[in-house]
Amino acid sequence: MRTAGRAPEDAEWAAHEAGAATGLVWAVVTTGIHCRDGCPARPLRKNTRVFDSRAEAEAAGFRACKRCGGGGAAG
């Protein structure tokens, strides 16, 4: 299981769930994907890690989401 990144903080998670821009890259440890803000996928918080950039998420072994393209913070 991938454990890189960090768990989302309460305010970050609330913003993500509301579809607001956070500037973060959202990764799902159970699927191995990373998503951009606004992706319609809704993983469980306990399975979610956040990264500051797409490059960091990919270096940790996550691939881009096929629904949203996995964009997000530059990098």
C-alpha cells in the first residue's frame, strides 16, 4: 500500500468535498491514482493522501486518473 504524501487536513478535505480549488493533488492509495481538484471521483478520506504537485504523486507511484487526467498543482 502506498503511504507517501500526507493525510488531508479537515479544511482541505471540506474544500475538496465541496469541489473548491485547493491547489493540491489528491491520491487514492487503494487504486494507485491521483486526481485534480474537481474530479468527480469520491474516495474515502481514509484512503486519500495529498501532494503539493503531480510530480510528487507520480514519484510516489501514483498514476493520473483517467476520469480527470490527474492534473492539479504544477510540477
